[in-house]
Amino acid sequence: MQDKKPTELQDYQLLLMSLHQQNKKRLLMHQEQQQLLFAREEQRKEMQEQSLMAKQLEQQQQMWAQTIKQERVLSLRNRAAKL
């Protein structure tokens, strides 16, 4: 019976080491997933910011175009008034 005890102890130690390695792998996989999720979230935020900036730029361009049109109309009216 004493011959079995060292073997059982070794089996138990091997099992513990195996479980420890499995937990390590799981932890690393979880950390990688978290990093990917974080990177995707950052990318999504950046795309939203770029989209917002593009919309703001488009609005500014429309306002400038409208201002230029108004200035042309005023200029034409002034010329017509002088004639």
C-alpha cells in the first residue's frame, strides 16, 4: 500500500500542474479577448469621431457656399443699382 502513495501523490501533483497550466491558458486567452474588445471599441470611437468631424466639415462647407451665394447676389444688386 505504501508503494501506491508516492504514485498517487505524483498523480495529484501532475493533475495540479495540468490544471494550473489550463488556468494560465484561459487567463491569457481572456486577456487577449479583452485587448481585442478594447481595440475594437477604440476603433469604433475613432470612426464615430471622424464621422462627426466629416459632418461638421460638410455643414461648414454648406454655410460657406451659402455665404458666397449671398455675397454674389448682393454684389449683383449693387452693380444693378449703379446702372
